[in-house]
Amino acid sequence: MLNHAIKYEWLNLLRDRWVMILLILFLGITVFAVRNGKEKVEDRMATITKEKEKMVKLDRKMAADIDSLNKNLKPAPEAWKDPRALDNIGWNAPRVVAMDAQPLAVISTGQSDLFTHYAKPKIYGEAYTLGFSELSNPVQLLFGSFDLAFVCIYLLPLLVLGFSYNVLSSEKESGVLRLTLAQPISLYQWLFGKLLLRFFILTSIVVASILFSLTIFDIDWLGNRGAATKLILLVTVYIFFWFLISFLINLLGNSSGSNAVTLIAVWVVFVLLIPSIISQTANSFYPVPSRTIMIHEYREAKALAEKKADEILKTYYREHPEYAPKDTTQQNQYSWWLGNFAASDVINQSVQPVLDDYNEALNKQQSWVNRLRFLSPAILLQDGLNDLAGTSPAHYTDFRDQVIAFADTWRHYFIPRMFNNEKMQAEDFGSLPTHSYSSAQVPSHYPADLMGLLFFLTLTVAGSVWVYRRNSFENVLSV
Amino acid sequence: MILKIALKELKEIVREGRFRITAITLFALLLAALFVSKSYYTSVNAQHSEAKKNARSEWVEQGQKNPHSAAHYGTYAFKPKYPLSLIDNGVDKYTGVSIYLEAHKRNEAQYAAAQDQTALSRFGDLTPDFVLIFIVPLFIILIGFNAFTRERESGTLRLLKSQGVSTWKLTMGKWLGLFLPVLLIAIPVYVLAALFLANIKDYGQFSLWALTLLFGVYLIYYAVFINITLFVSSLFKKSNVAFVTLLGIWMVSCLAMPKISTAIADKLYPYPTQVEFEEQIAVDKKKGLDGHNPWNTEAKKLEEETLKKYGVDSVQQLPFNWDGFLMQEGEKHTADIYFKHYQLLKDTYVNQTNVYRSTAALSPFLPTRFLSMAICRTDYTSHWDFANAAENYRIELVGKMNGDMAANSKYGDWDYLADDKLWSSVPDFQYEPASYTTVIRQNTSNLITLLAWLLLSFAALYGAVTKMKTI
């Protein structure tokens, strides 16, 4: 009997023009969203490729120059232009340290519009001064991008609610409910079946639209089946959560209008209010210390260290006897740089506490927010999508750490050679340190996000059972 | 008659549980937002004045130095926070708070708060503007979607007609019935905000007039939403359909349109990346005159000209330090290069702004958002204005340093040292924001669009209700 009812429900839906409109509308929105994401990722990768090509070209030119200088085919340039001088290589031919886009980067802009995706650390300069901010119109950042994450987090629940808010109430209002229930059928099974059917239809539309959009924009989701499955799973659970909320509200037995209003209120609370409240409490309870104060402390520590620069170099040699000039009769051509390195090492050491304090406060705020994300399915979905796209704050912090680590590698390639008063040779270009990006060490939030969403599912199911037990059958039936 | 209908509507709305719950929630949210914003504002302001003081003392107490080294050491300009930012924080979260001012280089403002926050902050913060611009329209829809459909569904619309009530009077009554509850929430918030702002110690920049203007803009915006709500309610037979339609309108104008406009603006007038921008500047710098590089052809030319002008044959014989003079000439040249490139950037930004201004015809949210930020001085234009003022100060500061070096030292004498006297002779950075007349002038188009929305939505409502069927 139940099968029968569901079958007719299916036929009913098939003939409903709303399903068709929904399909076209959602497909259009998804294609637009993925196109926006694709454009951003393409720009990002094109810039990185261009930078790398420029680097290779410069390397080749410098190697050729060194070659002709060594063969005396060219007059020697001024010292500050000489490609044989290691400081010129370390300063003028930096490597490109890039953060390549993850295969599914198109799905969520995340923090990618705030930061640059590559840096060119040089032999001299403090890690703190490396700029990562991207040039952009802040209005665009304020409004955010129309990406797949936006479609899923904000719009999808509204589609679900529009598709299901009156499953029970409309039957009641048109009087069909009494007829249906005259059949040997359980109200709850029937209602659940109806919603399940709608869930399957909507989920199929959503999944098909997403996969279709990814395919037409050449995103290799088949090659990244693991990530694609995770994406589909996360979105499906989110859709299911909203269907269950709708089921719960329908069970209360109110009118269609009242259901619609209640469901919208739930949406506003989960998608708009809770995230903004948590974000605000994070700023109030764990305020990030002022960057402006940090600048001051940093400059004070630096000025103090600079005053003692001469002493510093002596101490530095005491601590690094391996670097002390062996042949004191010969002038080291890099002596100015070496003094600078020593001073900057000391400066970095003395300002480290300032930076550490700052980072600790930042971490506290972020871990507070990370814990509170379990209060809203919308935050969990956002977090999970950013995780899959590789655009979460954790990814950018990790990239910054990679750049800072590489800056150190780069410097330490040159320092011993400079102390030895060596020169750059054409064949040395092949042995310069290189960086390859990997996000493997970023701890994944995905499993926790998925668990969190499943927890919300369980909660809603428990809520439905409670309502079912409390509510009398007559109450549901009464119009 | 209109008033009677309005009072009846009001009574009906107030009696409904739905209204009471949402109104109380809304009011609580606004209060919370106001309090949190106030404490945020106070702490940021305290930080700002401390940082300002620090930067000044660092500069004045930097000890004996060559003036050009002092220009390299530089100082910071900090962006002030204005009292009304506690109503609307605008783009402040996404723009840097401090600009490093040094010789040879114009720096971008650094340390945007958003960069230090988690991705959560991209959902938006619970600030008064979030409630006032996003949530209040939703509240209007919630209490008004069934204004006409309810009468139609229960058959009372026909009764009313038979009583000889003109539809227009009925509409005006219902209009007031929606506007009064909104006013009931907006007025206490306005009064509270005014009290808060008046009690902030350094409220030098605050004017009650601006706050009133801000609330005026919000009220026009609410009127537009009331018109739309009643218009839709008069079109449909069923409350459900009216509700879903209105929700769709809200979603498109408040959520989707800003993002769609951004996608269009970005596609048509893309910003250069930070590195591209810097490289374009570097290319110009290379071609031009570089203060640190006297071998450069243009510097050579300048040298010849100067020598001829003073009738001497070497730079040592000049009555001033050639190094200082040359560096200042180089500084002027770089400043021109920066000016050129920032002007190009500004053109892109103006073009993007124009995209938003044209899409504002599709969403009353957009002109309101821009007006609100502009009045609160938290829009992008205010940021540009500050950055330009900081750049002018930088040019002045570096010029003074190079000038002192040229006048008081000899060529090649890099051991010349200046002291606090010179440092403190440079006035502290003071920034006066643009006047409100300028702000209004910059936003005339937004104001016109918003007023057009008001008039057209009124006209649409009038047209719809006069043709309205009772069944």
C-alpha cells in the first residue's frame, strides 16, 4: 500500500512543472558558480606559471652571462650587476614558491581572495615583512564570491524548504489527507516516504548539476574520485539534514504558511545568525592583539639590535666559528652582506617573542572558532568545502610557513658559499634549492565536519521521534 | 480611515505570536550588536591612539642619524576609526589599518583584520548594519506577506470593498501598519546609538546629522521593501505563493545580486595582482631616474644641467650636497610613477563601482549598502582618501629629509648626522576625512537609485492595488 502511495507521489511530482523549473534553475546556478570558481583558479595558475617561466628565462640568461664573462667575451659589469656575485643571485634571482591549486579548488573561494599564491623570498629580509596580501577591491571581499560553496550553504537549504515545507499541510488543507489515511497506511511512514522521495529527486538534481558543471569546465573529478566522493557525501548529508528539519516541522501539524515561516526562521538562525554571532564572540572573547602595537614592539626590538650591530658580528663569529674568515689578509667581497645576515639573525631572535605572542593569541581565537563550528551545519559545510578545495585558513597558514622555511633554505644555500668568498658558476643554477608545494601536512577538518553534520542529523531524528511521541494523531489531522 | 486601518493592522500583527517572537529577537540582536560593536570600537580606538603615539615617539626619538637614513627608517600612518563605524563597519575589515611610510616606496595599507580571522568571518559579523540591512527586510516580509492574501483567503477583502473603502486607502492603512512596527524598532536603536556615540570620549568626528541621515536612508530602504511586500501580496491569491515569491526577491536582492555584481565587475575590470602591480611600477622605475643610482642616464642629464645652471664643473663645487638634491629629484620621479599607477588602479576601481551602480537598478540592497558605508566613512572611497593623504605626507616627510641633507652637508659626506630637532620639525600625520558634502556628492547616483526604487515601487503598488481583484 505504501509503495502504491509513493508511486503516485512520484507520478505526481513528474507532472509537476516545479520539478522541471527547479532542475533548470539549479543547473544554471551551478554552472555559473563553477564558472566563477574556474576563472579564479585559472588566473591563479596562469600567474604562477608566468612567474616560473620568467624565473627559468632569467636563470638561463644569467648562466649564459656568467659563461661569457668567464670566457672574457664580455667586459665585467659593475659589482652590483655582476651575475657571478652570489648576493646578486640570492637577491635578484629568487625562486618562485607557489601554492598550486588543489584539483577541487573551484568549489570554494574560501580565503583565496585574500592572499597571494606565491612569494619570492630573497636572501635578505625578515619573514615578518613578507607580504601575502592580494591587491583587491575590498567591496568584492565584503560581498564574497558566487561560488559552489555559496550555492550549497545558502541556496540549497532554501530549495529544500521550498520543495518540502507543505508536504503534509497541503494534503491536509486540500482534504486529501483524510482520504489517504483511510487506506491501511501509517501516517509517519507515508510522510517520511514522501520526503525521502523528494530528497532523492533533489539530491539527484544537485549531484548531476555539480558533476555536469565540473565536467564542462574540464575539472578532472573522475581522476580525483576520492575528493569528488567526499564533496558529494558532504552536500548530500547537508541536504538530508534540511529535509529532516522540514519533516520535523511538518510533524507539528501546522498550516503551510506557518511551516514556511518556521522553516525560514530555522534557516536564518543556522545560516545567518549563529555564524555571525560566533564570529563576533570570537572577536570579543579572544581579541586578536593589535597588529599596530606589534609593529611598534617589533621596531623597538629591531632598533635596539641595530645599535649593537658591530658587537653582534663578533658574537656571531664566536657562535659560528665555522663562518669566521680564515684568511684574514684577503677581503671578502660579501662582507657587507655577511654583517647584515648576522645582524638580521639577532634581530629575528630578539623579535621572535613578539611574533610568538601574537601567533599564540591568533591560535587561541582560531581554536575557539574551530570548536564552535559544531553549532551550525552551515559552518560545518563551509569548513568541509574549504578543506576539500584547499582554501581554508589552515592551508594559507601552512603555505606561509612553507615560504618562511624556504626563505631559510635559500639563505643557507648562499651563506656558507659567501663566507668562502665563492662565485656563482653557470652549472650552479641546476643545484639551487627548489620548492614544491604540498598540502599533505595540513590537518584535515573533513572527517570532523562530516561527523558534525551526522550529529545534527541524529539530533533532528531524535527531535522528530520526540514530537511523534508527544503529538496525538488527532492533533496532526485537525485542520 | 487610513489611520483606523493602520491601527487595526498593527493590533493584528502585534497580537500574533510570530510577530512578538521575531520582534523581540530582532530587538535583542540589535542591542547585542550595538553593545559588542561599541566595545570593539572603544578597544580599537584605544589601540589606535596608542599606536599613533608610539609611532611619533619612535620617529622623534630615533637618535642621531643621516636624514636620508631617517627617511628609510620611516614611520607609520594609522587609519582612524570613526564613531559611526560602530553602526556599519563596511569594508574596514578588509582594508589594512596602517601604512608604512618610507623613502622611495609607496606601500599598501597592511594588516587587514580579515586576514587574521578564520573563514567564519566571511559569513559576516553580528554588527548593527547586518541586522538593519539584511534581517529587517526579512522581518518586513514576515509580517506583511499575507497583508492582502489573508483578506482574500478569508473573503474579507470583498466585504471591505462592499463597505466602500477605497483600495488605495486600504493599502495606505496596511502600509502604515507595516511601517509603524519597523519604526518602533528603529527609533529606540537610533536613540541608543545617538546616546552611545555622544558618550564616546573623543567623538570629534561624530555628528547627529550624519546618524539621522543614515537612519533616513534605512527608512527609505524599508519603505521600498514594504512597497514590494504589499505589491506581491496584492498579486497572489495564496499566502504561501506570496511568501515564497517575496523570499525569492529578498534572496536575489540581498544575497545573490551583490555576489553576481562582483563576478561581473571582476570579469569586466579585473584588478592586477599585487605582484603584477609592483612589477609595472618596477619597470617604470628602471626606465626612469633612480636616486640611488647616479650612473643612470637621466641623472647624468640632470647633473649636466645643474652644473651648467650654477656655472661650476663638478658636483663638489655646488653650494649644496648633490647627493641629497639628486635623491630628492629621484623621489619626486618615483612619486610620479606611483601616482600614475595608483591612478590606473583607481580607474579600475571607479569602473567596478560603476558596475555596482548599474546593478543597483536590480537590487535596492546595493544602493543602501553603499550609502550606509559612505555615511559611516567605512567605504572604499574613504580608504582611498586616507591612503592618498598618507602618501602626500610621505612625500613631504622624505622631501624634508633630503632637503636637510642637501642644505647642511657636503657632497660625499655620508657621516653628516641630524637629530631630534629635525625629526620633531616634521609635523605629526593628521588626517581630516572628506566633508559630508563631498560624501553625498560622490554618492548622488546611489541616492537617486534608492529614491527611484522608492517611487517606482510605490507606483507599482498603486497600479497593482487599483487593478486588484477581490477574489
